[in-house]
Amino acid sequence: MKRFYYVFLLLAVSMFLFTSCALEEIELKMDPDIQAIAKESITMSDLVNAEDIESSLEDSFGEDATVTQKSDNPLTYGVDLEIFDGAEILDKLGVADFSSVLTPECTLVTSPEPLASFSESDLGILEDIELDSLPATLVVTNATGVKVDAILTSGGSPVNLKSGETKDLADFFNVENDLMLESMSITFTSSLPADASPTIKLLVDFPFKFTITDDVELYSNEDEVGDEDIFGRDEESADDWNNILDGIESLVLHMNYDNTTGLPLKMEVQGWNVEKNQATASGAVTKEISVGEDKTVEFNLTGLIEDMKDTVPFNLMFTVILPKPETGTETYSLNMNGNLDLSLWLDLDTDITIPISNPLRAQ
């Protein structure tokens, strides 16, 4: 996105070429189709940091969990959380080995124990999403003839989960409380050898299909705008440039794009005061970026001309937003193979007469 300012630099070069002649006055009538072109590709990794998501899930479930990416489209992570291994089960039962278990059904947990800290989850820009589903399965590995029955809570109604069953824990995640193991019992339907090592796990899938209630800012080049003026101006050349800018009657940024992210987006173009490191007063120009290929949208930047004149150095900030639905709800998913590919060109309509106080001779 930082390279967008090349559009304006190319325009600046063309304007200066008109001024390098031996005339006392330049009458510059430009066709509206004068263009400067730039291209940019924004990947989903630019919009969504998958490494932050994976790190957050690892922090939430702790050192006993293994987090793996299972799918790019939709982005899905799998969490393999070990609750008890064989030695821990024996310790809970108070026996030396599994041949010493005296009753077929035993209690492993009677008071709440934490499994994950959803309250500590920090998914970056996706922190305020609500997951559409969060399937979780309780399993017993490394042994047959063993069943487990557990109750999970997270600040709401408890969920009863038996080994081999899958339940949706999305409500637990969305309330952002800690996931607690309230109780757990184990049943031996057949005898086990002394050296058996059954392991109890919770397998959780995080498919990033979600809804939002507020706009989510996915990308901004605010930290990459740089210190340069978009026209290459300095204080000495600002007055000459103002003469040029005074003659611009319209300034339109056209954008052809392919949006294969699967997300309906909005893009904002905003004037930027480099010296003050803040947006200019004119406000942002916003357009919708729908899903699909070979699309075109126009940003009318005529309202930024006064800011361009009054602000040196001046640049542009671009922001990509995932907008909340105007009505109802909409489920979004993340296609990490998608891109937002852009081709931009600038049209200007101008009728400029520039007086030259110190004529230059063409070289």
C-alpha cells in the first residue's frame, strides 16, 4: 500500500515537464484522461496475522495443548489439549497400576479445574468477533474399554460431554470467560493391563467463521506512509505547486481490483499530514470493495485538493475495513489463499495558467 504514492509522483513529473520551457506564461490545458498507474497486491496475511492467532490459542490453552493449522479456507486451527495422561489418572484414582482399579466407575474431578483461559485470548484485529461454531470432542486414546463423562462450564450453562461426543462450545468462547472442567468420571468397561496408559484429551476445532457487531479495521498503511511529500515538494516549491493545484478542477482515483478474500470490504482514502502525523481535516473518501474479479471503483479526491495545497509534506493513508452488516447478521470466513489485487490510475481535469517570474530556457 505504501507504493500508492507513486501514482502522484508520476503525475508530478509530467507537470514539471510542462514547466521546463522558455515562456513567461504557461497555459496548460490537460485532457481528463491523463493517467498515472500503480499496482498493488494485498494478501490475506497482510490483512490477518495468522501467527498472532496461533500464538493466542497456544497461550489460551497452555503448555499441555498442541495447536496446528488444519485449513487455509476457511482458516481453521485444531487444538489437541491433553487433560490427563495415564500417570495422572492413576494418581487421581490412588492406585499403583490399572490392574489395581477396584470399581468400574471412578471419579477423577470433583471441584472445578481450568482447561483454557478464553478471557486472555487476544486475536488481534479479530478480538471482537463471535465465532459461529466451535466443535469440541472428548476422546480417550491409548486404550480401549474406557469411557469418560465430563461437565464443562464457562460462566454460563454447563455442557455435558461424554467421550466420543462432539459439542459446540462457541458460546463459551464468545463470552470470553475461562473454560472450566467442573467434574469428570471415568468408567472401565473392561479390565486393563497394569502397564496401560489411557490419555484423556479435548480436541477443539477453531474454524474462523464469525460474525461482527462493529467495523473491523483489517489494514492501514499509517505506519508506512513515510516522511516524503506525495508530490516531492518542499517549502521553497510549495507556492509554485499551489499554482498548479489551483488549476485542478477534479481529481479522481480509479481502482480496478480482484477481491478473492471472500470478504466484502470497504477502503478509505484519507489525506495525511506527515509533519503532524495525523489525518487532514477533509475526511476520508470511502468506497465498497465487493467480492469478485474485474471490479472497478472510483474515489473522488477533489475534496483533498485544499489539503494538498495547505499541507507540506502531504501524503495519503489507505485503510481496509471489514464492515458490519447494515441489517441483520452475516457470517464471514477467512480465505488465507485470497488476495486483494489492485490497479490504480489517476484522472485529473484541469485548465491551468501558470505565470513564470523567472523564465527557464529549455535544455
